[in-house]
Amino acid sequence: MDSKQDPEMEVQSRISLEDLAPETLLAIMTQLTDLDSLYTLIMASPKAWRLFNEYACLITESVLSSPDSLLAPGIQQFIRALILMRNSQELFACPDDFVYFIHKHMAKNTDNGLKYDDLDNLTAKITASLATAITVDKPPSDILWSVVATARHISVLTHGCLEFYLARIRSPSFTPKYLDSTRNCIDPGDPTPPCMLDFEGTPLVTADIGQPSWVEETRVSRALWFVQLAHEMILSAPQWRNPKNGAEFKKPQDFIRENVNHSVINGPAEEAKTVIVYLESLKTQPETKQKGPYYRLPRPLKGYSDAGWVTPLPELQQQEWEDGHCYRLVYPNKVIELDLPPEMEGMKGEPSRATVARWDQTCAAIDGPSTNIEYWAGLSSDMLSSPIIGVTFTSYRRLGFALWDRKRMFFLGFIPGLYETWSFEKIAQYNFAWESILPAEEARGLKEAQRARARFNEYLWPNEIMW
């Protein structure tokens, strides 16, 4: 056997990014789908670094505005705003403008009583400002590189945050319980308030569906970009810390308006709080103290670099007509319309939601609160015959419930399946699962408070004077 290597194979083994023509490498860089990939490519290729220094605005905006981008539109806008802020452009005249901007891109389908006409105008202003900055002002490459590096940092923190909360629901100490109807009498006709009943539960068999979905990863990434943007806004506008201006903004949570009742569900606020709990757990080391002009999120735990998984694509949102055929494919940043058959061309109205969309795994799911937030709101406000009225989200936040999609929660045993028939027994079973993971003292305190109110009302009613 000839010991000499095939010359063709030897030449092929030496091919690298540095051998590509500049225009070819530039075309590759502008076709990437996220800034994290751009960072990795630049760090691997000196030629890519030189091209980025020369064409930083073109490359960065091409990645952000690509129809194939994996970044949710709201995240793209956060990144654009960050670029302009670091380029010393004043985007927001007052804190309210910034609050509107945040809610526009974190809670698209959530009614928080905001002025949506103002939001639309502000969104247009941000996009136009960035276009002007690229074509006229051209932010320096070092500013754009700082944003790309921030994107890489946020990507690593996103994976770290998801692993942090996945470890909690995979822990042997996480033991939700199931309400066994063979051991407990569940009578729909029983007028006894749910808080008066003490049921026995059996351990619930849960299933792990694997790595996070695109929706779960996007919820974390968006919250991290929000935290980054909010901190830099506070640094760039110190006057916002002055209570004389009517509001005091010292931390990111101040920019997300809390709801006053459960009829208005603030999912993004819980997502941000969940991510902030993770950031606080990192206990920033001395060497990661703030340096330079930009805010810096905490470093991940020492030795942690990446979770090792590849960001998945969102489930394709197939919007269907009544015949079950799909004529519209919805991606995060583009919609593909397919030709309708002749017999359906006269049909009007929007297609129905596909089954996959109801699992909260398509790109549309990030436009509103997760199913888990909605279910918790029902538990807390007695919309679901709750035995734990008034329960806060705190105990569920430590398990990452604001982040998980409906499919993961279904396999954990907390959310009904798509085709389950709702009944008193089913609601009681899922309510019991949510109650079973609360600390014993918290569950007992909630039920005792409800029982006291029930006894008071029972005493008051026959003695009440009717005028």
C-alpha cells in the first residue's frame, strides 16, 4: 500500500476560511442567522475580523434583518436600540417612552393599558434611526463589535439559565403529586369550597422532553436583552434616577409595569424576574466588576462555556383551512403564502390555528404570556375553583414555570393536553398538582386564610340585615 497521501486529499485538508475570496467570505457573513454565529466566525478567522472592521454596519444589519434570522423581531429591535444607545443617540425623551418600547416588544398580545399608537410610532422611529445610522452616521466598528460580543455573552447566559431551571425540575426532590380519584372522593355536586378539602396524592410520573424549544430559549434570551438594555438606559440617563421626575428607575423591573389584577396577565414581567433570579445566583466575581462605558451582565459560573446543544428552529406554524391542508407557513421573520386550490380561492377569513401552535412551540407563542402564566392566574384568582386562592408566582418562579412551553408542562403533569375534555375532576387534579409543589407552610397558610373567610361568610350570611 502506498504510504504517500493522495495529493488531492492533502490540498483539501488545507482549505480554510482564510483561503476564501473576500467577497465570498463577506457573502457568508451577511447570510448568518444570529449574532452568536457571527461572533464565532469572526473569532475563528482573522480575515473575517478584517472584513467586519470594514463592513461592520452592513454585516450586522444584514444578520438582524435577514428573513431567515432566528432572532425574534422583538430581540432584533432591542439590539438595534442598544447599538444606537452605545453610539450616543438619544432614543427616548422620557422613561415612559422606554416603557412603551419595552412592552411593545415583550408583550405584543398583552393588554397593559398602553398607548399602542405611540408604540407603533416609536417602533418606526427606532427602525428609521438605525437605518439612518447605518447609511449616514455609520456607528464605528468597535461599537458594533461590542454588541456582537454582548450577543455571545447573552447566548451563553441563555443556555446557563435554562440548564439552571431544568436541573430543578429534573431533580429527585421535585415530586409533584397526582390526585388519585380512587382514593379521594371528587363530587362535582359537593358545595364544599375546595379549600376545605384535604386530599391525598400519589407521586406523579413525569417525562423529560429534552432540550429547550426555540420558544423557551427565546423567552430567556429576550429577557436577558431587556435586562442589558434597561441597565444601559439607566447608565446613559442618570436623571431617570431622580424621583422628582415622577418615577425612580433603579433596576430593570422598574420598566415593566405590574398589573393590578389577574384579568391583565403580565407574562413578560415574570420572565424577566425569573431570569434576574438566575443572574443573582451567579454571584459576580471581583474580576467581573463593571469596566468600560457599557453595562456588563454577570459571567456564567467558572468553567461554563455552553450547554452543548444547537438552538432549534421553532416548530413551523402551519395555518390551515378547513380541509386540513396548509396554505401558509409562518417563520419568525417571514411568511410563505402557498397557492390555494381553485375551489377555495373564494374563501375569506383567516386560516385556523394548527395543532402545533397550541403547544406554544411556534414563533407566535412569544407574543403573549405562556399557558403556565395563564393557568397560575386562574389558580390565584379562583377562576378554576382553586384551593389556593391568592397564591403568588414566587414558588413557581424558582422552577422556571414562566419559561416552559405547554408541551413540557403537559409532560410534567401541570397542564391539560390539547384534546382533554375539561371537567370538574380534571381541574381538581391539575390544581392539586400545582398545590403539591408548594412549600407545606405556604399551602397551609393559603388554605387556612381561605377557610377563615369561608367561616366568616357562613356566619355573616344568616345574620346579614337586608335593607
